[in-house]
Amino acid sequence: MIETIFSGRRLALAAAVTCALGTSLAQARTLETAFGDVEIDGQPERVVTLYEGALDASLTAGVKPLGAVATRGGDGVADYLGDAADGISIVGTARETNMEAVVAQRPDLILASSRLPREQYALLSRVAPTIVPPSEGFSPEAWKEEARLFGDALDRRAAIDEALTAIENRSQSLAARQRDGDTGAATPSTSPSSGTRTSTTRTSATRTSATLARWMPQGPLVMSSRIFSSGLLAATGFEVDDGGVVKAGRPHSDPLSLENLSRIDSDWLFLATLNADGQAALDSARQTPAFARLEVVHNDHVVPVDGQLWTSASGPIAAERILDDIEAVLDRDAMNR
Amino acid sequence: MTTSAIELQPKARAPLATLLLALLTGLALVCLASLLLGAGEVGPAEAWAAIRGDGTADARFVVESLRLPRTLIGVAVGAALGLAGALIQAVARNPLAEPGLLGVSAGSALAVAVALVLGADAATLRVSVAQIGALAGCLFVLAVARVNGVGNDPVRLVLAGAILSGLLGALTSMILLIDQRSADDIRFWIVGSLAGRRLDDLGAILPSLVVALALVIAVARPLAALALGERVAVGLGHRPRWTRLLTVVAAALLVGAATAVAGPIAFVGLVVPFAARALAGPDVRRTLWLSLILGPILVLAADIVSRRLVAPSEMPLGVVTALIGAPVLVAVVRAHRMPAL
């Protein structure tokens, strides 16, 4: 406790120095969170993130958290973060926080998910100021607001804004490229039966459709068109289609029956896997006759993607990596043309 | 022992042949329904057209490549589980004995979890892994309960099975907590389902099913004699220890085969022999053959429900059988008189 106060003083001193130098103003600020207003003073140094989106935003802002939660289906932080996340202690999983591990880090700021339960908030907020973004339901744009809030909390809002602007610009240029390039129009020669589904001459109104799913032997899990990566697909000009499978208010879905696979037969199918080897997952999916006969498989428009990145993560760094994947798809498609 | 022998006197019941014929008709109808109904857009009329050889390409694909394998596997799984249930209840002389309670399912689940952690892929997992686990689990339970004592105290066998199931279940959970990737892979295996299984899988378990069926034919008579009491069985020239061992091995092979293909499916092995006894009385030579047909009927019916309930998605079969089986278990326990076996 004494040390916390001490580090707080040190921080205030540091803030005063920067203030005097006139570079950045680390002043006390009030943030609107899901559990009311939270006051933060100075520039936090000992940050713990309990949410993958918060870890991503924090690294974007140039602050390496001391502790973070493990990614879904993994033992550490998501692989896409690479070296940037080396040395971060794991203080729990997305479902369960190890309170003792959090306290042991003696944090001066905790960044959590909008789904943090009130009971946990009550505990955490006694350890350090805890930022819980106000919940907006499942909106594909929510992550941007969250990143800005985390940026404010870290007193590094400018870095976040810069990253978000870069992502928006890149999305728009990819979308423009897609519009001009007419990507994804199925080549009619490979699929004679496709007359009804895909028109060969695509008007500007019909956008290339894309579905995001995880493959399971008994049927794919179709991802909602409202999750983070679906939002990026939409921003880059894809019509994200969850086949009417995902019910309102639910982020993911039950396995789609193999009998209904035609519902995910979009122009592009992004196939997410939690283990790194996406190609192996695709090969195993191909062994299922119901999958092998899909038009999107015939057209070779199935793209294996990293499930940690596409179905678990959120944040500016994740967005850039997903845009890399999307750009690679557009490049590949342009080459095949 | 003599009292139970008196109870075993056949009462006035329908002849076995009539019962079997009626049940086979029922099975044929359920199989047909299983081909006609699904979670997809191919309705009964289209499916019927496809069965007769015309209909759209889509309908023919759905019926031939999705519903037909699923139905055949459902028949095999149901028959194996029903028969295993009848065997285990007869050998444990307890109407509450269920293959799932005897460490068989927990054994195969643990084996699958270990295989996944060691790098196997859920989609291509060989069925032998689950079968070895089932057999090991079952033999371990027998060792714990000391097979000699079973005749006198069948409760011990069930208790030992419950203890082992708990232990193996905890080990499985522990492994899955340590290895998150496997947890994600096994999540869908652990509830049991017939969806997405291929006919190759059926081929892989066929040898075990044939061996088990041969064993069942061999032990049916000694098992019926054993129901009259240990001494009577010995007097009739049977060897009770061998009978019990072979019966349990047959049951483990059957459950292992079913679990390997479809994952653990709860309660079928409990409900089916119960229904068989209600129809044909307690003579194991009758209930065995009835269970062989009642099992597929129950599994296919439950599978049809699993496809229709949450279409266009599917509810795992294991969930549906548990929903059907749990009330039956409660009814058995609450019954005034437990059927003596």
C-alpha cells in the first residue's frame, strides 16, 4: 500500500515535470465507464489489461502492460502481437481473472472488458482505477470507442487516434480497390450451376459477400456479422453474410447443420482456426463431402485465417493484421484474374 | 435367491417373435423418418423423391451423403448402447447399472483427451483410442469392485464405477484446463453427436461390433442361468466368473465402439433395457434381443429431434438423450418395487 502511494507521488512528480516542459499535459481526467465516472491522475505506469482489446490498445498507445489475460484457446497472449507482448505476465483467461495475480502486479490502472461482472469490478476497483467501457451491445464499431477510452485512461489518446485514422484510411483504400477491381465475382466456367447465385456482371450495388466461420467436423460455427473482424470486412467493401444463422444479441453461433452449408456459400469464406495450422484445418474440412461441394470451395475462395486474431482479438494492432490478411486476398484475386 | 427364481417364471407375455416383428417395423419407420427429416431445406417430399431416384441434385446429396450415413451410424450406435446396457444390467444384477456409470464412457473420454493433448486432431481421431479407453476403464472398475464379490453385492460394482467415473472425469477436466486448444477441440466431442460422421468410421468399429455380438451369443444362456443364482449356474455347468468377464468385455467393446464414433451418449444404455424388460419381462435372453432393436429406435428418434429442435443449427444428440433419459432414471428410482435381476 505504501509503495502504491509512493509510486503515485512519483507519478505526480513526473507529471509536473512534463507539465513544466510543456510537452504533454498529464492532468487529472474523468472517464465515463460502465460503472460510473472514474478519476485518473497522471500517466499510469503499472497497467494490467483484463481484455484482449485493452492489451492491443495499450500496446498501440506505447504502454506495455505488466499483466494480461490469455487469448481464447491459448495459454498466452495472442500470437499476432508477436515480440511486442514478450514478458507480459498472464493473470487469467478471458473467462476468469486470477485476482491474486492482478494484486501482485501492484497496478495503477486496470483496463477491463465491457462484460466485466459488477462483483469483479467492486474488487478490482479497490486495487486500482478500473476502466470498463460502457457496453454498446455487439457492435462491430464498439472497439474504436473502447480504444479511445483506453487511450484517454493511459493519457496517450493521440497515439490511438493516429492508429484509428490510419486504419480507416487503409480500409477505405482497400474498399475502393475492391470496388474498382470487382473482386470475388465467381468465374462462371468453374461453376456451371451457379447461375442463380452469382451474377457474372456485378453492378456496383452488389458487393462481394464474405462469411466468417470456424470449422468443426459436425458443422461450422458461423461468426456473427457484428463481431470485430466482420466490421473490418464490411469496412473494406465486403458484404458480411452470416446466413441468418446467428441470432440477435449473440456474438457467435451454434454449429450450423451440414445440411445447411449452402448458407455459408458466399463469394469468400474466411475459415478461422484456433491452432496455428489453418491449412490443416482446411484440408480436414475438405474431407467432408458437404463442404467439398460448396461453390466457394470449387472457386478456391476459402481463406484460412488465425482464429485468435479473427474471432477473439480486437484493437488497432489486430485491425492492421486483419487488413493485411484482407489485402493478401485482394492481391491473390488480382493475380488470378 | 430362490425368491428371485420364482419371480423369473415367465408370465403371460407376447411371444418374442411377435414383439421382434413389431419393433423391427418400428425401426424401419424411424429409419425412413431419419431419411426424410433434417435440419435443412430438403423437406420430406423432396427427400422421398430423392430416395426413389429422382429429385434435385441437392436433395439427393443430402439424403445419400448426409442422412443415410447418419442413419446407419445411428442404428449401429443405438444397437451397441442398448445391448451394452442390457448386458451390464444383467451382470451387475442392478437395473440402475448403465455403461456410462461403469467407467466406460469416462475411460474413453479420458483417452480421447490424452490423444488430443498429444497432438491428435479431433476430426481424424482414430476410433481405436476411444475403444482402448473404454476397455481400460471397464476392467479397472471390475478390479476395484473385485469381480468375485459382484454376485453377492452388485451395488459395489455400481459404486466403484461411479467413483472411477468421477476420478477419470476430474483427470479429463484437469488435462483440458491445462491445454486450452484441446479443450476447444473436445468441447464438441464430449456431448456426443451423429452429425458429420462418415461411413468409414462405421467400418472402423465393425470388427469390435462383430466380436461383441459373437460374445453376446455365447454368454446369453450362461447369463440367464446366472440370474437364477450362482449355485444354479454352476449346477447347470456354467462358469460364473468367465461369464461375467466375457459379458463385461462385450459391453466395453460395444460402448467403446459407440463412443468412438459418436462421443459419449448418456442414458441410452439405461433406458433401453428398462423398456425391454417392460415389454418382455426380465429374462435376459429376451431383453438382449429387444434391446438390440430398441436402442436404434431411441437413438434415431432422439437424433431426429436433435436436428429439428434448433434448425438450422443442431442440438447435440447427447443433450437430447439426457433430456429423455433423466426423467426415466428418476421414475425407475421412485418406483415402489425395483425389478429384481
